[in-house]
Amino acid sequence: MTAPEFPFAMLAAWHRLGESQLDTLRWLLERQPAPATDLPVRDAAHAVLIYFDRSAAVHHRDEEDDLFPALVESLAAADPVCVRELVAAATAGHRAIESAWQALRPPLDALSRGAAAALGAAAVGRLVQHCRENFRLEDRELLPMAERLLDDAGLARLRERISARHA
């Protein structure tokens, strides 16, 4: 990734990876009940666990600890009310995703170990809805706004912090 694309393209790529994991969740839901010996089900459940336990958690830190504050700081001389509202909505979206994930984690963990478990269509639906709403807000509003508003110094700090977290 070239310097101007990083970190925004990387942050958007995490959303695409998340969409892939949502597809995997729907695939798992269609295969229930799956026998404990079904290796593709076990592997798919494990991949979803890794994404939400590790990748999504780090991605939320990238945004909440670095991107969102940099975006708000970039508007220090202007009226940042709109940006603060978008940041608050995205942060609330992260909490909703995390809450919906906690309802799905135990059955996915069981499936990844080959144990019988039911995901629940409503629980999968809630996670999918929260993720899609959050991805849409960030992809259409926050990331383009950050690309326009962050100055070179703010962008350099953002790159440095995100790179350090992913090193």
C-alpha cells in the first residue's frame, strides 16, 4: 500500500474482511445442525472466532484510539459537532457489534472444537445488521472525511500509531 492510501485503504479492507466473515456466519447457519466431524464447519467457525476476537478488536482500537481523535482534532478551529456525532455513532456501532458478538461466541467456539451448538438466526442477524450499518457509516462518511481533513502531521501520527499496533 502506498503512503497516501495507508491507513484508509487498510481500514476499509478490514470492513471487507468483516463482510467475508459475515458470509461465513450465514454459511454456518445454513449447515446446522452439523456433525461434530464436519471439518469445514469447524474451520469456518474458527476463522470467524479469530476475526471477531482479534482482528475486529484491533481494528476498533485503530479507529477509536487513533482515527476518531485525529479526525476530531483536525477540526479544532472549526465546529466539530458533525464529526463528533459521526464518531459517537461509529463508537456506539462498535459497542453494538461487540455485544452481538458475545452472544455468538460460545456456540461458534463449540463448533470450532467439533461440539454440537446452535448459532441462532436472530443472533446472526443482529451481528450482520450492526456490522453492515457500521461499515456503511465508516466507509461512506468517516474514512472519506478523514482523508480530506487530516493534515500531513495528523496523517503521519495516525500511520505511525496504526503501524505500531499491527507490527
